[in-house]
Amino acid sequence: MPKWDARFQQLVEYKQQNGDTLVPQTYPPDPGFGKWVMRQRCEYSQQQRGLKNCMTDYKMTKLNSIGFYWVSPRSNVATKRKRAPNDDSTDDDEHVDRDVFY
């Protein structure tokens, strides 16, 4: 099995266990796995901006098939966050589902 497909299968298993594809960049059981997931997001972002990248239709189709988050809602660096109107919640991860990402 090619390396990319092996990592993809690992992501499928992660989602089955955790319910999402939000692998931490510093995933303690396998730091390389967290970096691989981040790399997929970076490659996608570069593709969307018309820059050189390694993202293929095959990879995008596979990742989309499992509901891959192309932009991690945990990212505060690359993503500007804007609270929904009338939202008086605190800025912590438990309220991330009410955030609007743009």
C-alpha cells in the first residue's frame, strides 16, 4: 500500500474512534500523522490559491469521502474567526460549533 493511502487509512480509523478528522498537529501517539494531516490542509490551500502543490483529484475525493475538514476550526493562525451575532460565549473550544469561519 502506498504511503499516502496508508496514512489515509490511519485517518479513517482515527475518525471512527474520535468522530472527526481533527487530528492535533502534535498527535502524541504518532507525531508524523498529525503533520501529515496538516500537510493535506496546506496542499489544499496552496491548490486553492493556484500555487504549486501535490494535491490530486484522487486525494481530494478520498478525503472528501470521509468528511475531511479542509480548514481546521482549531486553527487561530490561518483562519479569522468571527462570532455569530448575539453570541456572548467565551472564546474556548467548547463553543467552536457556533463560530463562523471565513
